[in-house]
Amino acid sequence: MDHTKRTLLTGLAAAAVVVGGAGAALAGSDDDATDRPIEGTELQHASQAALAQTGGGTVTETEVGDEESLYEVEVTLDNGDQVDVQLDGDFRVVGTTTESAGSED
């Protein structure tokens, strides 16, 4: 094999390793790393809407651009249950999911 072909094949093999490694890194990425919390006045409106829906509790986590809605507010109730409240762009409730304190993920 001449020097030019060997150099080309070596370069292609190195590129394949780099691309393959990047693909593995993306495939193994954590969705939580891209979560963006609700901020500012949107946080106030979303929290008020979520707490009104749950009848109280503590806002423990928020997210903009959740896969199910524009806003997601996690509320922990006094009994330990967690309620994910899904809100649209007008802060109207479009869904809820409750996880009991004794249940596992």
C-alpha cells in the first residue's frame, strides 16, 4: 500500500473513532442536564397555578419545555406525595401525575 492510501485510511479510521465516541456520549447523555428551570415572573405564575391545583404543598422543582407541556411544576405535599403539574403557556393546568411517598421510581 502506498503512503497516500495509508495516510488516508489512518485519517478515516481516526475520524470514525472520534465520531463514534461522540455518538456514544450523546446516546448516554442525561436528560436532566438539559432541563431548564422556570424563572422570573413565569415561576411565580406557574407556582401559584400548581399550588392552587394541589391545594398546597411546596414547589420542589420546575422545568420549562417539559416533554408533556410548556411548564412542569413538581409539588411535594405535606404527606410526602409528589405531584407533577403540567401547565400550558397561559399557566392553565393540562395534566397532573401523582407519585405516592411510598412508591419507587
